Amino acid sequence: MLDFCGVEKERLRASWVSSAEAPEFIDEINDFIGVLKKLGPSPLKKELSQIVA
């Protein structure tokens, strides 16, 4: 569905982390942030700005 909408599948991630695993949660979030920074701005943001303008 994401591909159909023009959004890279890497922009969505699901991970199971227990509340007792704070360091693992932090690592997961930091890794995901790194992936998102490499991908750059969302393609939906560009589309939305064209619709609103």
C-alpha cells in the first residue's frame, strides 16, 4: 500500500520492545531516525504543499 501511495516502505517500521528494555528501545528509535534522515523529506509533504498552494 505504501508503494502505491508513493511512500518508501522503509518509512514504516514495527518493533516489539518491552518496557524493561529501555536501551533496546533507544537503539531502535535512533536507528530508525538515521534511516529517515537518509531518505530525506517525505514525498507526501511535497504533494500536500502542492495541494494547499
